[in-house]
Amino acid sequence: MRPHAVHAVIAVKSLDQAKSRLADRLRPEHRARLVLAMLTDTVTATAAVGEVVSVTVVTPDPEVADLARALGADVHPEPRGPHAGGLNTALAATAAALRGAHGPIDLLALQADLPALRPEELSDMLAAAPRGLRSIVVDHEGSGTAALVVRDPVAALDPRFGPGSARSHIEAGAVDLTGDWPGLRLDVDTAADLDRAVALGAGNATRAVLHDIGWPGGVHEPVPHVC
């Protein structure tokens, strides 16, 4: 394995719980399509980064799992049971499984809804993350966490996603990376976020869905893929 290679982990909820803050603008089936499209753009951008040697999606949803496999990602089942613990437990369990399979490795946890992510942003962030430490990229709102990276092959991922996660991660010792990575910082929860992603340059899958469902605001058709 290449030195300092990174294994990425992305967690996705069940589609029937998808993007509730967009419920006033999109029907449930459209929200589900949007989640799948944003995941497609996130995984595609992440997998294009040379330092990233694997992408694993952890999810309880079979449709999400099928899409992840079609994109070339691995799939890890979300922990079940009364003490499963939600997103952070799912990420931690997947990180532990990756370490169990590959030995000491660096880890990256990403939000699944980064439709404007560019591979060069992620590559630059990984280069900026200091060795031997846990680092975060704070989201565009300033309180959440868009990415958590552990540039230490044995330190735990220790994810603390949720309300106020940026502060929680920093208080636990994570370094706040300050690079100019607008696509990496732009996770989508609201209609305003989605409009920002479109203006910044959302990926092909997201733009295709928005065009198809008639999202207002100057959505252009996807750029054809050139072989």
C-alpha cells in the first residue's frame, strides 16, 4: 500500500429520512433522488483523489448500498440494535472494520452531501492535514463538520458529528484546517445550500436530478462525459 494512503468512510441515512429540511420544497421521492445524486457526486470526487485508496459507504438502506457498489465503493452495514447509537457509532464501527481488514491506516470521514466537492480540494486538504493528529474541515455555516481526517494510522477516528460538531471535535483535540475549499465545506441541508451548490458548480449527477425535477435558479444540464 502507498505510504500515507487514506481510506474514506461516508455514512448515509435511510432514504425515507432524507433531507427533511427540504420537505417544503421537494416531495419525498425527489428528496431521495437528490440524496442519491449528491452521494454519487461525493463518491466520484473522493475516488478521483490519488491518496484515497478506498471509499466505504455505511448505510442501512439497500438502494443506497446498491448505488455505492455501482460507483465502485465498498459497503458496510450500519450497526443495528437498541444500542447502535446512530451516525457516530456507524462511522466508528466502519473505521474499526477497515483497520481490522487493512491494519494501521489513515482515515477520512466525509459528509455524503457535498455535490460541489472537487478532487483537488480534497487532495489539498489531505496534504495540509498534519501527521499524527486528527483534523477537521468546518462546514460553510461555521458550526458543523464537513470532513474529519486522522493522519495517524492507529489513533481512533472518534467522530462527533451532530449539532455543534466542529466545536466538539476541536475541544477533543482536532486541528481546524483553514484552507479555501468551498466545495468541501458546502454540505447541503437547506434550499439555500442547494442554490449555493448550483452557483458554485454542483456535480453532474446532482445537476441532472435538479434539472429533471424542475429546481428553479438556473440549473444547467449536466456536462457530457468525454472518454
